[in-house]
Amino acid sequence: MTLPSLARLRKGGRATTTTTGGPFNAFESLKSPAPRKVNTGVYIFAIDPADNSVHWGFGRKVPPNRRVPRGWLKTPPGHAFLAALKRGGRAALPQLLATYNPPLAGAAGTDEKYHGKWASLGGGSDGASRHILDAARIELNDEAAIRPKLDMDEIFIPNTGRPFVKGKTRATLVGSDRVSSSTYIFVFRWTEYQDFLDHFPPVETKTLTRGGDFMASASHGEIDFAQSFTPTQVVDFWKQSQESSQQNFFTSYTMVSFQTTVMNVMKTYSDFLVARRRQPPLFVNEVPIRAISVLPDTAPRRPNGWRDQFLPYVT
């Protein structure tokens, strides 16, 4: 089944349900005729029912020198380190780091120039992925440590005949696109705003954090925090990082896709809500976001804020 293009959304007739986006088959098998891998970029948002504001969920790539790498943990010194850590617990970690001097690293499986930067969720498809959309779902579950995990039957996919089931539907696919031969962008709306905040607490609220060891472990050493940003905060944090360190706050690939594919999806979705749901337009901060100048990533971002007062992750 091929999902309809964004361009096919119109304000009259039967095609006025929410478009699912890009002109490709989201259910195309990754198992046959031969196993293959794809890359996915997952953008997820929720709407605050109090003021109709949009909040976006992102994950932070583990910063430089924050992770004891899994490869070293498999060596004889690594085995001894793990055994000592098991005996002494995390309280013993400072002494063990001094004793064993492990080679510290940043985000696993990620180019160093992206370390410490915030990013969309997703990446290379897991071998268990049945199809392209399933690959995006699995990456979302792993990188944001969604618990309980999002199941396929909890995703509402417009124009497919699958009904929206109140109380069971946790996410809606509101748009998607194929941006290269093997890279696909998906935009999901999370149904329950509070459940979204439980997984992506507001970025500036220090008492509501979600990250650390368990996040690094769940994401296989790639992500250490999951937080949410308003469209205004997306622009503000970008500007602050450029002014203070001349480094991108979000990875360049995240921001470029956000400026183009995601903004296109959100404009269409907002128009749909206005025309068919009689709701006010969504504030997505489109003009300032599209106006951001995105430079190539050349070096990691080395954050030293309040999230960074902890010992390295062991994963």
C-alpha cells in the first residue's frame, strides 16, 4: 500500500483525512526479497490542550568522554573493571576510573562531530524490523526508552482503514517523506500530552529530567537525555549555542530536515486541523525556523550545564 503524497491533501471530498505523507510504501518489507537496512528520522510532537502549543521531543547524543565503551568492557581489563564495579557499586566508580583508566568515548555508532548535540530519533534499521515504518517505531522505542514500548497497533495511520481507538491509540502518523534512496522521515503526534511529557520532560525544567544511565543503556550508548522543546526554544537554543561555542545545538541533518520536510508536514497538518476540525492554527514558528542558517557539523558539542554533573555511563 502506497501512502498518499502531502500534495494530495485537499479541503473537500473524501481525501480530507490527515495525510500520511511521502510517496513511498511505508510497509515495504525489509525482509524480502532479501534482508536490507534503511535509515529513519523520527520527529515526535504533542499538543498542550491548555493553549494549543506544540512541543517537540528530541534526544541528546552522548557528549564526548562520557561513556565507558562496550568494546573495552569486553577486554580483560574491562572484565576486571566490571567485576569491581559490581562489587563496589556506582559509589566506587570514581576510584575504578582512576585505577583502570578506560578509554572514554561519546555516542556509540555516531560520528564524533555529532556528539553532545540534540537530534531527531532514529538511525539504521534494527534487524528485527519487518518494514520501513516498523524500523521507525523500533528506533523511537529504543532511543527514547519508550516504556511501555509503542506497538504497531497503537499507531493510527490515516487513509489505511485502521480506526483511531480512543484509549489505545498512542501516536498518529501525520506525515512522512523519502529524502534519499534509503532515508525516510516520519512525523508522529503523541496522543496524550501528559504521557508525552513523561517521556520528554520540558528541556528547561530541572526537576523533570529523563535520562542518565538507563537512557544510555536503552539506546545502546547513543542517547543520554530525552527532552521536549517548544518551537520558540528550538530557535533560542540554536542561537545560544552558536553565540557561545559556534557549534550547532541540533545536528545539521536534524535541523535541515526539521526546516524542510517537518515544517512542510506541520503546515499541512495545521491547515487540516483548521479546515476539518475547526481548531486554531498550530504555532510552529515556521518563519524563524526556516530562516536558521545551518552550518556543517565539524566538531562535537561539549556541554557543561546542569545535566552534565555526573560520572561516565558504563555501556
